[in-house]
Amino acid sequence: MEKTLKKISLLWVYLAGIMIVLIVVMTVFNITSFSLDKIARMFDSNVGGLPGYEDLVRLLMSCIALMFFPWAGLEKTHIAIEFFTENFSKKNLIIIDKFWLIVTQILVIFLAIMMFLGMIESYEDGALSRILGWAEWPFYICGILSLILWSFVLFYQIVLEKEGHKND
């Protein structure tokens, strides 16, 4: 199960990376357009930026924001206060780790439910992005899938993972 979770989580991170590269390319293009527009104005002309740039970046960032958490959880890159726990026994570290994994699991499930309800509300309200006029509800799907994947990772770590706390 760990191998499958790692593969799916890594592909999810790659997809988030592609979205980030798309945002960077669009930003560079937009900055270049604004710079060229300053020059073109000296010759009574203009160069337009990307229409809907802000909309698309906002919608993509709402997807990207949660896409790194499943992989981060698998890699145990969540925050730990090492100076506080470094003198604890292995058994106590495992108990603390499991406790916080369970708390995180509860919060992730709650957030997934709330995002699902928000997606339904956005769909029912017909919420559209300001410039592009795109429906906003489909962009919730990526966040909901990220939370579901993260929830599977947490479940694996709570129930199936044998070693518990990794003290690197």
C-alpha cells in the first residue's frame, strides 16, 4: 500500500509542479507584455497582457495549495519540535506521532467535507471567475482529491505503518 500511495502522491506533486510552471510562464509572459506596452505607448500603440491572468492564477493556486500535503506527509516532512522531543523514548515518540496523525486526520476529513459542501454551494450559486467567466466549482475537485489522498496517507501512517516516528 505504501508503494501505491507514494506513486500516486508523487504524480500528484508532479501535476502541481506543472501547474506552478504554467503560472511562472504566464507571469513572465504578462510581465513582458506590460514592459512591451510601456515601449509601444511611446509609438502610440499598445501591447495587451493576458486577459484573465489573475483569475487563472487564483484558480490554479487554489488547486496547488493542497496538492503537496500527501507527499509531505509520506515523507514525514511535517513540523516536529525536535529540541522538545529529542530526549523522549521511542515508545513516547510513537504515541505523540500517532496522536498528531489522528488529530490531523480528523481535521483533514473535516476540511474535505467543508470543501465538498463549498463546491456544491459554488455550483448552486453559479459562481464564475470575474474576468474569464469560468465556473469556479470544478477547481474545488483538485483540493478535495488532495485531501482524500492525504487522508489515505494519514490512515496508512496511523494504522498500517509499523515504525511510527522517524527520528532523522
